[in-house]
Amino acid sequence: MIKSITQHLKKNFNTPSKETVYSRAVIKRVIFLGLLLLLIFDFKDYINQIPGLGSILTFFVISFLGVSIVTIFKPNNIFEEISQDFFHSYALLLVIVVIVLVIYTLFQLNLIDINNKISYSSIGSGVIAIISLWFFYRRITNQDKQIQLQIKQRVDERFNAAINLLSSSETSARTGAIYALYELAIEEKKYRNQIAQILCSHIRSKTNDIKYQEIHKNRPSNEIQTTIDLLFKENGLYTQNFTKQKGFPKANLCYAYLIGSDFRNTQCQEVDFSNTQCQNATFFAANCRKANFYKANCQHAKFELSHCQYSGFVFAQCQEIDFSHAQLQSAVLENT
């Protein structure tokens, strides 16, 4: 059931993954420049009738090709945006230089006759050619903008569909929505911060329900454990490099009901576990550096081989907690 829901979301609201979010206009330009290089190589004997011309053209085409490759993918920060603007300006300069070289080449090969009087028709033809090139460039640019707009719309549709499913009364639908939100956060940065907060909020709100606590006295539901796994375990949101960026929200699980939860081998650094119910929870080999367990109930919890440096357990209930072989340097265990 869960698998069918996630497949339905992908089918109807599919968007390219992070690796495939690129500019199709730039890709076309790269292909064109690659073919142009082949043509220069094939006709090098004819081109080199003007000494050094082949090398000069090859240099500019390769430079333009390099600029295009650099600007294929969307910028992730302001420095990449500035760099891409610089490369675009450089590309425009290259185009101007190449046009001058082409005109010079045609003149040297006697393909342009300046001895004859230039007619109005030849001037008009040149103007029309330039205008045609400009409209062609604008068309490619507009196509690229349309593609990027469609991608953004698909991302919005996927996000809204997953949020609607998350409020469903069906457990399988909610779990499918959790997977959909996780995949969207991995692929797209637009809703990444919001999704991390939404999934943490889902754990808090769901586990604070009285009916939930009555049913799941000893261990969390599959829905909640799945959310924990997708947030903190291998390949989870909080194991990704983007969580190190400034402004990414810290996980907030305060007041959550997490009795018997499995946090083995998780990345829980700086997570707020204050006032949580963590009895019998397993934090084996977990990274809990700077985590906050203020007033948390950690009775019988297992922290073997965990990294709890600089963590705070102030006023936490730590009766029969297992810290064997745990790293507790600078951890605060006052009034426990």
C-alpha cells in the first residue's frame, strides 16, 4: 500500500532529481560546440590557409565549451550565481571575438569582396541575419526559463500533495507522504528546511496523542520509527552535507513520546530531546554530540558506544541508563 502511494506521487508529480536539474539550453549549446570542434578538426587544412587560425578558433570554442559546462547546473549559493554571471559575460565576449574572426577569415579567403559597392540589399541581409540570431538566442533563453518554471511547479505540486496525504487518517497514506517528503527534501532545496521541521513536528504531534500512547506503550509505531530513520539514520536528512549549512534547522523532538525507539547508529547531534519520554530507547553507537536531554526521561535507555560529548542531561531521569563505553567528555549530568 505504502509503495503504491509513493509510486503514485512520483508518477503524477515527478520532477528531475538533483543530478538531472540542468539547463537544456546549455546542454544544446554544449552539443553544438562539440560538433563545431569536430568540424574544425575535419576542415583544419582549409582553415589553416590562414596561419594559426585553426588554433585560435579551437581555443575559443574550447573556452566557450568550458564556460557552458560550468553553467549547466543551477547555482546553489550566491558565489556560484556570481561565478555563472561572470562566465556568461565571458561567453558573450567570446561570441563577439569569434564573429570578428569569422569576418576576418572570410575576408582573407576573398569570400567578402569590399571592392564592389555595398548595396542596401546586402546591408539588409546582414541586419536580418543578426536579428535572426538574436531571436534564436531569445527563443532558447525563454525555453530554458519555461523549463525551469515547469520544474518549480512540479516541485510545488509534489510538496502540496505530500502535505495533504500527511493529514490523512490512513497510516499507510501518512507513511507514503513521509517517504515522499523525504525524497523531495533530498532532491530539491526549496522546501528542504520546511520538510525537516514538518517531519520533526509530525513526530511530536503524533506521539503526544493520548490514544497513540495507550496503543504504543513499549515501542513506537512503524510510522514514527520510519520517520526517525529517514531523519537520523543512514542516508537520512540529518546525515546529509546540506545540514551543515548555516540556517538549516536543528531537529526539535522536545516533549515527544519515544519509548522504546531505535536510534542506533543515528546522527543526533544537537537534537533537542528536552522533556521527551525516552525510556528503553536504544542509542547504541549514536552520535549525540551537543544533544539536549533536559528533563528527559531516559530510564533504562542504552547509550553504549555512543558519542555524547557536550550533551546536556540536566534534571534528566537516568536511572539504570547504560553509558558503557560511551564518550561523555564535557557532558553535563547535573541533578540526574
